[in-house]
Amino acid sequence: MISSLRGTVLSAVGGTAVVEVGGVGFAVQLTPDHVLSLRVGEEAFVYTSLIVREDALQLFGFADREQLEVFELLTGVSGVGPKSAIGVLSVLSPDDIAAAVAADDDAPFRKVSGIGPKTAKLIVVSLTGKLTASRRPARVAKTAGAPSSVADSVLVALVGLGWPEKVASEAVAEVVGDTDEKQRDSVQSLLRLTLARLGPAQQAAR
């Protein structure tokens, strides 16, 4: 298994870069943004995932372990191949993906070329509970009174949907104080109630 590469960039065009390691050039498929960050002639380090097929060996590269882990989770979803997975990461960051899954929102995935409605929904269902807390923005504070994983997931979802962190945090705290334990233990339930509370405030702000 080739888990990483460190070497000189020989070329970086489109969605592929060639990295020379010990005199051997490895073709690595990357996201377009990752390719643009590389410079020919300079050293690069990429985390990699080797996909073995009967007719080919494909190497996919990532800027950090977080992207690699999400890629491997995506390729574990039925109907999502490595090219579709790299396509998702080309459009959505790990934080975007975590927020969409937490919000049970498959719309962001449907915007990715090659991902249809059924596959988008399957991604959300399959990844629920599999995205670790490290994928939430570190600056998002925990909310007292609710299980941290539930409150954190709701905060990530709200921030991902565009709500200011302070507003989202205060709204979650208010909802937690007004609901019973069963409702606080469910991400979907707590998110739905918090959005209902934020809705009127958003309209009033307009």
C-alpha cells in the first residue's frame, strides 16, 4: 500500500500531478485546487490512497489526513467510486460534508457532477455517525446541557448553513433549555427545533 508520497513535482495539470520519488514518477489524481497549489520543480507531500482494479492501479492524493479519511468513507458508499469521491472533495470540504450529513441535507452532494439524487441521499445515510468531531470547526463552542456530540453536530450544521456561530450557539442553548432529554439526544430533532427558533429571528432581521 502506498500511503503517502514525498518528492519533486514533475507536472501538475488538470486533476493530475506527477511526483517523482526515487527516480520513479507517480501519477496522482488530485482535486483541482490541490493541483493548483503545486509548483513544478518543487517538493510536495501528499497522503495517498491506492485503488487496485483488475485493469489498473489508481493513486489518489490528498493535502491532509482528513480529506483522505473522508475519501475512504465516500468510496465505501454503494455507487460511489473513487472518481466520484474525489469529485465530491473537489466541491465540498470535509467540514462542508460533515455539516450536510449532520443536517440530513443531500442537496450539496446533488450539485456534484455524477452524483444523482439516490446516491446523494445514500451518502448522507451512510456517513451519518461516521464523521469524527475533529471535522467540526475548532472555534465552534460546545453547548452545555446537551450531549456534546449532539450539540456539536447541530452547531456544525448551522454554521455550515451560514448562521453566525454566536447566533447558532445561543439558539441551541435556548432550545436545549426548553426541551426534554429525548429531544436533546437526537441531532435531527435538536436541529429541527433550533432552525424553527432561528427562522422567525431571520425573518425579523430582514
